[in-house]
Amino acid sequence: MLTIKYKSKKNYSVLQLVLLLAVLILTACENAPVRREELLSQHPEWDTNTVNVIRSGKIFKGMTKEQVRAAWGSHCYTCQGTTDGVWGESWEYATQVVFFDTEGKVVRLAIK
């Protein structure tokens, strides 16, 4: 059994604070299946095919921004591939960039 001796109550309090922060950070991380189900429950109007694609973590042309967010999560807000213009908008992810038209529908995917 591991026994830790503390030199002072201050060291013990610091350790407790660090452990608490670690737990909070780890539980705040996005969990893809949970995120998907939460967003799917907010959109009962989405058809069965789209729902199944989102649950599998994939996207296809014609999907909305909200559907892409459900499938892949939030995009990188500070990456160079995330831009918008008169042509539409692009969202950069770790391995791909998703392009949306002016109506917010996926028109193209590009591998980085």
C-alpha cells in the first residue's frame, strides 16, 4: 500500500486542489458519442440515414453545419483553414477541411 506523508496541511491542500482540477478537466473533455446523442435528441426532424451517418462519425455533401458539428464536434477556430467569405465558409479539423456554401450546406471536403 502506498502511503504519502505530508510535511504540512498546506501541501495536502495543494494536492487536493490539483486532483480536483484534474478531475474537472478530464470530465469537461468532449465525448463524441455523448455529444452526438445530445445533438441528435435536439433534432428529431433529421432523417434516419443522416442520423446513422452522424452516429458513425462521418459526414457527406449536403449536411448542415449543425449536422457536421454533431458528427465531428467543434472545428478549430484559430486554424488557417477556418475562414468565411462571400463564397461560404470552411471549417478546419485535424485531418480535413469542410467547405460550406452560403446556405450552410457541405459542398466539399479536402484532406489536409
